[in-house]
Amino acid sequence: MVKALKLREDFYVNINNIVTLVLDESSIQISTNGSVYEIIQVAIDVNNNYGDVLVSVQEFHRIKRELFDSMGIKE
């Protein structure tokens, strides 16, 4: 069963293809091993943060929680 992580209204990532996470206070770097190796930077949309996907603080915490739950990571 494929489980998708919603990053934006039109952008989903297959959780089974995530191989690494790099986390700091305002961004998450997600590396995937799908048909093409890809790195996606998710960042909170404030003060000129750089990111492939810019999200609100609430969405950032939802994405982080879903990633942690799927990977068995305790905060």
C-alpha cells in the first residue's frame, strides 16, 4: 500500500521512497529514491526562507509529525 505525504495542494511524496531527513528549526530536507533521486527542501514561509516547498508553521509541524510517525521517530 502506497502512503503519500501531502506537501502542497498539488504535490505529494510517496513515504515509502523517503530515505533521509535532515531537520532544523524551520526546514526539512527530504531525500527520495524513486525513479529519480530527488532532494526536496520544505521550509516555513517567513523572512525569505529558501525552499522548494514553502508552507505555514502549522503545515510544517503536520508534515514533520507525519514523517516522524511513518518512520517511527520519537520527538
